[in-house]
Amino acid sequence: MQLVEKIIKGERAAIAKAITLVESSRENDKNESRKLISELLNKPGKSIRVGFSGPPGVGKSTFIESFGRYLVEKNYKLGILAIDPSSQITGGSILGDKTRMIEISKNPNTFIRSTPSRGSLGGISVGTREASIILDAAGYDFIFIETVGVGQSETMATNLVDIFSLIVGPGSGDELQGIKKGITEYADIFIVNKNDGDLKSEASKTASDYKSAISYYKKSNDTADKEVLLVSAIEQTGMEKVIETIQNIVSQNKKNKNFDERRAKQFTYWIEEEVREIIQFNIQKKIKEDGSISQLSQKVMDGKIQMFEAIEAITQNLQNK
Amino acid sequence: MKTKNSDNYTKWQKSFERETKIDLNEASSETDEGIEIKPVYTKADIENLSFVDNDSLPGQLPYTRGPKASMYTNRPWTIRQYAGFSTAEESNDFYKKNLKSGQKGLSVAFDLPTHRGYDSDDDLVMGDVGKAGVAIDTVEDMKILFNDIPLDQMSVSMTMNGAVLPVLSSFIVAGEEQNVNKNLLSGTIQNDILKEFMVRNTYIYPPDPSMKIVADIIEFTSKEMPKFNSISISGYHMQEAGADNVLELAYTLADGMEYVRAALSKGLDIDDFAPRLSFFFAIGTDFFMEIAKLRAARTLWYKIMKDFGAKNEKSLILRTHCQTSGVSLTEKDPYNNIIRTSYEALSAILGGTQSLHTNSFDEAIALPTDESARIARNTQLILQNETGVTNTVDPLAGSYFIESLTDELSKKAWEVIEEIESLGGMTKAVKAGVPKLKIEESATKKQAKVDSGSRVVVGVNKFKNPKEPKVDVRVIDNNRVRDDQIKKINDIKASRDQKAVDESLAKLVTAAKEDSNLLARSIDAIKNRATVGEVSKALEQVYGRHFATSLSVSGVYGKHFEGDEDFMNVTKKVNIFEEENGRRPRVLVVKMGQDGHDRGAKIVATSFADMGFDVDMGPLFQSPKDVAKDAIENDVHAIGVSTLAAGHKTLVPELMKSLKEIDPKSKIIVFVGGVIPEQDYNFLYENNISAIFGPGSNIIESAEKVIDLISDKIHEHN
């Protein structure tokens, strides 16, 4: 397949077209997409996938711009998948993330793709996982996946990334109570942004709130410690600590096999999900063709048979097809 | 209590309802500001007013009726036409011609590179030099600009906010080298940075250091330049960006309050600087509303300044310049613009402005020609000399309608001012992006009203001219201007004392770090022939360059079209497209070069999204190369380029080239919208542009055309 070669060569347009393919809702494209991903999985790169999530207004994109600038200056290649939540009633969306990633979007060592979330998987878009495989094969050192909202922590952490970080703003410690469990469980790194100007003292207070919150979390010997970091995206401070922490966690997790285990789990989950999707698709097709549901439910309404008999009959019917 | 009045009113109401067959309660209309306009006003409407004092006279507090007792009966308003283009030599010629023909004051338009603090030889600005104003790189350009114009006699207004330090310095040094001391210079520097963050985007530094610069200028001029207005607090650009009159009025005054506080923080006494604060409003087509706005502005400013503790009467009085609305001008049937401008000018006069710019009818398309500039100027000369409007001060005072409207507008604006104050003042509000978003929402509503036909624009959505007239426009060869400027910069750099330049720039940097007055230091650097770009970059080392984050409204446009057939038609096409292609049509909307007017781009983005498109917004000030990278990475179907500053002839071909460089087989189509003279259409089509949408284009029709073009392109390749 020619597309695979072009992706591996890092051709920008080919990478972009491949991502379109894996995001497509067209049946033909889905088959093509599966073929493409199978081939790419045989040629894995060395990317580290880092997830960034956090409530609106904490400066996620600004942080990524700032941290990203730091990384590309160090000659890393950086792929960014930004899931934009601004879906509207009509289904269209405004993808504005790049207005906050001005400098890195110009850099030849970045690839930045925005995707409308369409409300699927609680903010993770269809094809995000596949897109990260494409960027991995294309030779990007880091792949950042950015979503909005703390609600996606679990999905993102367990399905998509090697490291999951939560970006929060000064003063968010108060909200911690309500979301503590999810956070302490899934996030590897807590990044307290806006550690600048008037907000500095508030930011360090928030950091210590988080530190004490994660101290309750039961440490196990073989996982890397969770970290709380203070940064200022605007002043570009604290960035070296972020990359250091990421690298530490990766190397520690690699040493104790946690890294591979996590990826293996994600892979299993993915297979399960795909199987589920295919079966569901097939069943739906059968249900459409079969037509016995409406007949039998009428019989139930008319009091001719019991509801459970009808369900039994329909499932039998579908399984025999 | 039964009075003769109420008897009369009952009688009138009956007649009204009989004639119109409409219940009086339902006969009111509502303005963009949400103000109810009744079919008739009576004495009852001007009893118990909150802000207006019915017994006050012109020149008396709260100054609703005018800043002076005699107003135009003594001296008419100043005809002050805003102009500038190309090189200093050409602009100087143009100014001298205008002054000979009856214009009284000068108002300088600078090009975008100058605004943004770039020299003409900077790679970032290749499409913008000399386009939307005159290019000024050094004090030598400034001297040429005022050649044979004695600066001790001519009042000069300068629209400059971003690069305000080097440009004001150049003006001061140009004066000095004409042997005019700075204390004799009269005029105004716009120096209003807050509205740049809201709408116009020609800022350089982040909000906090930008406010420091504003305060430095107020401090310096209050001590050294007693005849010079240190700031022109401007609502103009807000209305141009789509703000209604309440937003324009309230945000402008809230900006004013913030500047007062900035100056006070320098330890100045309020009466030392407040008399030199001036204002600048837009006058649109809502005739009575605009009159009321100027009267309300003076009324509210009086209250504000009194609350600040000002004692000098001059501190309490709002003086303003006005300009007729550029956004009300249409590309279609352009001679209608002469008529629109005339009514707007009359509004400004009846509202009591101190000076006025009337737009040329061709300004929706290009910079004015000598001929169109003459018609614009004559609009004011006729008002002054033929109509008798100068004979009576505030002739509409006592009108039940005008007084009630003035009060109503004041009340509404005051609520908005209080809202901003509750956020901690305008600097904080601007950082949070609140006013920008409110203005965009208002702009989108206005656009939807025009596109849906609920607002009539003659010659655009109704009464169209079957035979559109051809209009000749002024053409700027920006490559030639750029070459000229680069040569001048090189000559100066070769002949100046480089050591003196470096030293004065280093002192400027130190001043910025030490927080001392920057204007004094930048005057030294400019005197030594440092360039505008060098001064700006020196400060950038300390402050950084500001990049705006951009929020978007959604759903505002679509709401106006519930059930609208054309609108539904487009959304249906979008849905079919999605089924066929596995995704929605995806469009990248961008601005390129230094043109920061993003109202059009924002409206297109939000309305296309409301119709079901996926719309990528590019950051401001992108190069064609950046745009191409963005478009290809996001695999968009189309790029929409919004251009209002005439850079399209350079930037669009450059974009096409960059697309092909990254992807030789690129199928991305490119369309262009904004201010594009018809003369350029062929040039653009030859460069493979798929569609051009001029001002006043209906957005629904444009969206339909775009989706059709995208579909054609896809089929052509399958």
C-alpha cells in the first residue's frame, strides 16, 4: 500500500488523509481503515502518548503551546490530536484550538490535527486511537491528545495514552473533594497552570491540596509515583520539570513492565470494542431485515403471548440467521 | 386623574389603531440594543428621567446638550478626513490638496506593518506595506509626511495604538526638526489599546504593559504637550465590528474609566490630564439612536468624572470626534453610500460632535480616489454652508422622543458599565475575553437580520440595481512602495550613528525593566534614527508579543433562520454530503498578513458551523505558509480567506504556491471574502481562486456555493 510508505516517510498530506480515513463514517472507508491500521501496527514507531485533560478555562491549549514550544526547541517531533468539544445542534463545529497554538503550529516538526468530538465516548472522538497509531508510524516522538472535561479521564487513561495528565487552575483544590476518586485513580501527573502574577500563591496552595489528596492513594511498589507540578504556560516556566517527569514515569514503568502491560490492556480493550461494534452492526442489520420484532410485539400488545416469549423467539430467530 | 392630555392620548390611540389595524401594545419595534421604539412619544415620556436633566442648557452640566454654550453658532465642527496610503511622499501630496479644498485638520492613517511595529523590510509584512495607510519606518518618513505643513498651526490626529511610542516620538521629533517645540503641537493620538484587544487586533504587547504605555503617554503629554490630546477613547471600531450602540457606548466609557485609573496610578492629579482625554464614536444608519448616543455619552461621562472627583470643568466634559460608519457602506450599488453617509453625518451634527470624518462612497471596495474624497468632504461643506444646521445649538432638545431615547440608552449603557466594573474593570474583562465575545454575538445577530431580509439594505437584499455601475478605484502597487521603503531604511541605517542607536535602544529596554517613562526614552532612540520596528522590538524583549486567544459564539446565526427554506436547504446538502463522504464539509477560515479585522471571518465561521460545516479557525496574523500547513494537516476541503486590508494580491497567490509545495496534488479549494475591488477579480481567478464574496454577500448563498464547489471538486477527481 502506497499510503503506508508515505506515512512512514512522514509526508504531511498522506498523514492527514489517513487520519481522515480512520475518522470516516463511511462503510468503505472503515474497511480501508482497518487494513491501513493493521499494516501500520507492523511498523511501530517509538512515540510516547500523553493525554491532557482538564476543565475549560484552565489554559490547556496555551499550556500545550508553551510546552510544545519547549519540546520542538529540543528537536523533538510533536504530534497533537486536539478533540474540540464545540459541537452544535446542527452537528457542525468551530475548531478553534489552533488559535491558541500559534507558534508550534508554524513549526515544521509538529503535526496538529483538530477533530470535532461529536459527543462520542464522552469526548474522545472516533478514530483518535487510530490517528495516534498513524502519527506513531510517521515518526513523532510525542503524541499529545487533548480533550476537555474531567469526565473523559477514565476513557482516555485506560484506552489511549501511556501517561495521563490533568491540567487544573489555581483555586481548583476546592472542587477536588467531589472528583477525588476518579482523579487519584487515573491521572499520572497533575499540572497546576497559571503559576504566575497574582495567582502564584493560589497556585501553590492548589498544588499542595492535590499533593495531600494523592497521598491518600494507596501506593503500590511497581507503579511510578503520581506527581503534582506547578507551571506557567504564559511565562513558560516549569516545562523542564514536566518533560523530566514524563520521561521518569515512562522509564520507571518500562523497567517494571507496567508500560507494556498498560498497552497490552488497551489493546485487549480495543479488540473487545471492535468485536462488540461488529456484532452490534451485524445484529442491527439483521433486525432491520427480519421484521419479526414488530409482529411479535403486536402479539404481546394484543395479549396473545407473553413478553418474555417474544424476546426468546426474536433472539432465537436472529441467532439462526 | 383625568386630564386634557390623557383624553387626547386616548383619542389618538383610537385613531392609530383604526388606521393601522394594529393594537398599540403591539405596534412598537425593537432596536438592536433591545430598546423599545414606540409609534408616538408624549410629555409623559420625559418626566422622571434618570440621567437627563430637562432644564439644562448647552455647556451646562450634565452637558447632554453639548460641551459648549455656543457650539456651531460660534464655530462649526472641524472637517477632519482620515487619510493615508502608500509612501509619505504620496500621502503628503494628498493632504496638501485636501487642505486647499476646505479641509481643516489632518488625520493620519498608518499602514498595518507600522501599527504592528514592523519595518517595511520585515518578511512578515510583505503583503501589507503602504496598503491600508501610509508606511512610516523612521522619523525621515514622518518629516516627509508633514513637508510644507507647519505643525504649529495644523492639528494632527493620528490613529495609532500598537506602535504608539515610536510613532508619537517620530511626530514629536519631526516637529522639533521643523523648529516647532512639542508644547506647541496640537492634535490627538488614538493611544486606545483596550479596544484593540476587543476588536481591531492591532496590538503588540500583552494588556498590562500596553496599559503602562498608555499611562506613560498620558503622563508625558500632560506635562510637556498641553495642546495635545493624549488619547482618543474609541468606540468606533466596536460598532464597525458589529457592536450595537449600547455596547459601543458602555465599553468606550468603561475603557475611559480604566485609562483614568491608569493615569491616576502614576500619581497624576485627575484635572492634570482629564481635559486632554478625547473620544471617538461611530455614526451608523440608526438616525435618532446615533444622536441620542452622543448626548448620552456626554451625560454619562460627566457622572463618571464627577465620581472620580474631577473639579476642573474641562475634565467633566466629553469631547468627541465622529466618523460615519464604514460597515454600513455596501459594495453593491455604491452610489447609495453617498446618501447613507450624508444622513449619518447629519446624525453626528445633531448629536453635537466636535469633528467629523465622512466616508467616501468607494471605501467598501478600496481606498478613496481624489474624486470620491472630494464628494465626502463636500458632504460636510454643504451641511455647514447650505442647510442652516449650524444656526441653532442642539435643535432636537425637548423632543419627547430624543430625550427619552437619550435617557433609555444611558440607563442601558450604565448597566453594562457596572457589569464591566464588577469584573474588576476593562483590563480584566478584556483578558477574560468578555467584551469581544459580546460584540461578536451582536455582529452575528445583525448579519443574520440582513441575510434573512428582516433588515432591508437598499441595493443589497432589496431594490437591487439591475445595472451595477462600474467604479474606478485607487490602486496601490505595494511591491513598489515596499521597495521604496526598503531603500530608504537601508540609506538611513548606512548613514546613522549606530553606536548612538544601540545605546538609546538599550536605555529604552532598561526603562521598560525599571518601569520609568518610555516615551522620553523612545524619543531619544527615534532622534538617533532608530526605526519604528527597532523600537518596538526592543520593548518586545521585555514584554513579549501578545497573541490573542479566540472564543467563538455559536447558534446565534442559525436561530434567526428556524424554518427558513434556503437555510434548511444548505443544512440538507451538508447532511447528504456527510453521508456520501463520511464526514462533514470542512473549511478553514483565515486571515493572513497583519490585517486584524476579524469580524467577517468570525461571522463566516459561526454561521457556517450553524449550517453544519466543520470550521477550523486559524490564528490571526498567519503567513500563507502557516495557513497551507494548517489546511493540509487538517485535510480541509476548502480555505476561506478573509481580507479587508488589500493584501490579497500578494498573499493569495503565495498561499496557492505554498499549498502545492506541501502537497502537489492538493485538491483544497480556496475562496476569498472581504474588500476586493472588481478590478482584482480576474487576477484572483487566474490564480485558481474558486469564488470571491464581496461585502454584503449573503452568507447562506455563499455557504451553498462553497459546498457545491467542494462537491464538484470531489466528483471531478473520482
